[in-house]
Amino acid sequence: MHLNSQIETALADPDKKILLMTHIVLGYPSLEVNRQVIKQMVENGVDLIEMQIPFSEPMADGPVIVKANQDAIENGITVKECLEFAREMTETHSIPFLFMTYYNILFKYGVEDFFKKAKDMGITGFIIPDLPPEEGEEFFKLTDKYEIAPIMIYAPTSTAERMQELAKYGGGFIYCVARKGVTGQQTDFDEEFDAYIKKCRDNAKLPLAVGFGISSKADVDYLTERADIAVIGTKTIKLVESEGVEAVGPFIAGLR
């Protein structure tokens, strides 16, 4: 798939020991702020960006991202606006963009219509946390048809057997949830975490991305040589809220 080759190319860069992926909730606090934040992220070295289409019940997300979803919806953001904005971003910036959302968004829009739209605008991957492969036959057929990578998710509670089963369906990279629970809380990097990441590596052929609680250069340094991609989400939302858009660029630039 297209995303696979993009990641391979990025990882081949000798100046990048680990890739950075960031997370944006579309429409929070506004699309104009999203536009400015993404520009700063790209200009300061982010390699991939996952754009979250807001959903009313984002079950995998912690309180900061849940609030961002709810506020974006209350402010009137629509799926149509999210798609139009995503097209603008893929046409403006050359890095890979992915959609992260929940399956009801695709179902209500029309699953194949959503794929067609995403493919046409250059989206390279989907992260759908609430869709297990056992319930996603149509979805996974369409990922092949439209060459959009389905990002599978490993958790600390996943058995080796479950990881191997999920890996059969995945493309692009495997998203390794750093700890139990939801996004936004600090992750403890210790021997238990190292054993978990080793289990992820042993049961996946794709690159590994690690997210949930990644918020500093120290975190990124720790993940270097353990994982291939560090995912930063909640931290940048908090940064925009507390210090403004202009704080995002220096923060990203200082991560590696």
C-alpha cells in the first residue's frame, strides 16, 4: 500500500532515528487553528498526521480529546467540512495524512463512498478503534480496493495470538497503545513496557507506532530504537489551549 512505501522511505532517512506522528481533532478549536497548527507541525519535522473526524462517543480517547470532540461538534463541525479541509491539507503538504474516527461516521456516510472520497483526496490510512476485524469484512475489502492502509491496534492486554491475527489485516504500521486505559495520561516506561513492545515487535512485520501519553523529548528518546513512530496527541491540544498556536512549532522541533 502507498502508506507502507511512504513510511519505508521516511525511515530510511539517516537523520531520523524515529518518526513523529501527531493528532489533530478537526474543528477544535476551529479549522483555522487546525490549519495553523498543521503548518507548524509540518514545518518542524512531523512525518505523519492523523486527523480525527469528531464523534459524539470517542471511546478510546481521554478527557482532553473527548472534550475537543464534543466542542467541535457543538461548534457545528460536519463530516463534509472535515473532508474538504482534509483535501486542502493533502494538497498543501506532502507528508502522509490519515483519518482517525469511529465506524459510525463511515457507516452513516456510506462506507464505500467514504473510501472513494478519502482515496480521491490522498488520504493514505484509516485508524478506526472500534472496528474489530471480525466485524469489518466490508471495510477490509475496501482497504484493498482503494489502497488505504487499515491501521491495526495492539494493547498491553493483547495476547501474542491476537496480535498475530490483527497483523493479518494491517497496513502501514501497527499502533501500539502504550498502556491500559484511554489517551492523555502519562505512560510509565519500565521493564513491563519494554516486554510489551518486544512482544509487539515479535508479532508484527510492520513498523510500530507507540501512542498514549507521549508528551516530551524524553519520551521520544526512550522510544527511539524500541519503536519506529512516536505518536503525540493530547500534549499539543493542551499546548494550544494554554500557550497558543505559536507554541506548537518549537515544541515539535524540540522532540528530537
